[in-house]
Amino acid sequence: MLGYLLSSSFISVTLSLLSLATRSSGSDIPIAKKCAKYPFPEVICINRYGSSLPSEFQRVVKNYISDPDTYASTSVPSDSSFNKVADADFLVWDEARGSEILGANPSLDYMFTLEAVGHEAPVYVPSTNELYFSQLQADFLPQLVINLSVEPPRLSQKTADPPIYAASGARYRDGLIYFAATGGSGSLNNEVFRPGVYTLDPKTGVSRNVVNNYYGYYFNTCDDLDIDSAGHIWFTDLLNSRNVGTNTEAPAIEAATYRYNPSTGSISIVDDSLESPNGIAFSPDGTNLYLTDTGAVFPDIDPTLVLADVPKLRYNATQKRTLYAFDVSRDGSYIKNKRALYLSLEFVPDGLKVARNGYILVGSGHGVDVLDQSGIPLVRIQTNFTAANMDFASPSYNELWIVGEGAIARVRWNLTGPIFN
């Protein structure tokens, strides 16, 4: 009997200690706390990734493409610290690595208010110290260009010769900008436009068609691209541009990712497993290819609909919102070993860039997530607009310019981008 009582007392004390430990690691410690090196709430450290919230928490799903739910919209009534999440410029998930990314004095500045439509294809041109990007709007042909050599930076428009219509992805290599263009029209300004890959010489303004069809089929929406060390152009083609209003043609072939060989002209499909392949980027050593699947944003592809009756894109959070990694074959001709890295914490994972140190940056909802190579979030930049894409800029490549729905922002921090001469 005494043994039983002692045993019961031991169990009771043990359970009490476990309960205390559980409370201490959960709601008794604020979810949103001050980071050691930074002002609060401009920079907020999230305790243990916010993975254990008080049980009354709720995040109401909003399946509206113009107003999806956000991480900050999560309700946590018994922890008032979480109310400060919406006020933060930066959320830090991993304080040690996050501090290395942010540096001593990180800043987020809103540089320009733009037309309330999508903006994409940001690309830094080191030879002119300019940032090019595009406006995804029907019949809009210029590129938007920011002069970074003046303070404050100055925004202007430049139209290529011939024009490049509705670019959605871009890279700079060897003095040229490579654009993935979504625009298609048989009679815009008395010219014919087709989705494809185009180059632009930023010094002369002259553009050139690189590839614009798959054995006679129009591409649907050449959305984004990257270029491997051998000069091969890898690009994604999804189905959305007619529903956005930048393409008059209905989709003709499946959504897929392609590899183009400029020296031979050959084009090869490398993946068709994603519902809506979007962002694309190589790791710095070229051994991994990252692709985003934005299948949660989906079009109506009915070819019988006249253009005026084509509906807008729709959104459902239960569909694909995932970043994937693939291994690149040794000869660089194909990809293998697909694996999921990251489920977007807001909206869909859109544009991709990879930092010089291999960290992955992805635009997702109202912000940009910085992930390590295994997909673990380290830092989130929070914006007041839907962030579609981004690029590193400035001669030191330590600024990140973010473009999206109706605005453009600049981040200054310690993370640097790859250098392309």
C-alpha cells in the first residue's frame, strides 16, 4: 500500500512538472517577442515557429484571389503579443541565422505606388545600375525602369524595339536581359505578339525573339526562367495569361517546364508533374533546380469562350501552393528526385531567387520568405501588397527590390545576391 502511495505521488509530481514544462513552452511565453538586436515591433522573433498556439487560435481561410488570408490574420485571443505580428517589417523564425541575414540595420521602404495591377520580372542591370520590371496589363507594352544611380531612385518607362509584351520573369546574363513573356495578341499596335523567351539589350533597346513555340504550338504563358552554367534556358509555361488579360489565345498544350538549347535550337520538356509551374531558379552550384507550383490559382481554359467572357483567375487554398526541389543530372539535360520543400504560409509561392549563399527567396502573399536549402523558414519580409517577385540589386547586391500588386519596395540587409557580369 505504501509503495502504491509513493508511486502515485511520484506520478502526480511528474505529471505536474510535465504540465508546467508544457505551459512554459507554450502560452506562458509570448509567441511574438523582441529579438535581442532589433527594435520591437519592427522586427519580431516568433517563439518556436509559433508551432504550439493556445487552443482557441483560428485562422479564417479567405479564398479570394484579391484578398486571401495572411499569417497575421490568425486570431490568438489569449496571447496579446500576436497582435503585434501585423506591425512587423520582418518576422524572424531562426534568431541566429536571421540576425546574419538582416545585419545590423535592416530596413524596408516602400519606394513607389504603381497601377493597381500585377507587376513582375524584376531584373537588375549592373552595367547601367537600373532595375527593369513589367506591368501585367492588357495592351501595356513598355518596361518600367528604376534608375538606382540617383537619390531618390527615379522611375521611368522604356519600350523595347520591337516591344516585349507582359514579361513575367527575367534574368541578366552577358549584357542582355532575358525575359519570359506572357503576352499574346494577333493585332496589338499593328504587331503580332506570342508568349516566349526574348532578349533585350539595355544599352540599345533592341530586343530579339529567342524561342516562341513548341513545334508549332503557341506557348500558353511563359512565366519565368533561369539559365544554367552551359547557357541553356529553363522556363515554365502555365495556363493563366488569357484569364489575366495579356493573351488572346486559349491554352493549347499542357502546363510544363522546358529546357531550351540556344546553340542548337532544340527544346525539351523536363517536367509536367506540376499543376501550374511558376517560379524557377537554380542553386548556386547548379546541382538543384527549384520550382514553385501555384495550382491554387487556376484559370478557366474553355477555348469556346469569347475573350470578353473569359473569367478572372480563381483561388482555393486547398490546392497546390508548394515549392519543390529537383536534382539536376550530371550532364545537365534532365531533372530527377522531386521533393517538396515548402508549403507557402500565405497565398501561393510565386517568384523565386537564390541568394549567393544558397538561401531561397520566394514571394508568397504579403511578403517574401527566406528559406534555407532544406526549406526551413528563417526570415519573412512582410509587405502591405501582394509580393510577386524580387531581385537583388545595387553594386553590392545587398538590396532586395520587391514588385507586386500596385507597389514596389526595397529591403536593405546583409543578404547578398549572385553576381552576373
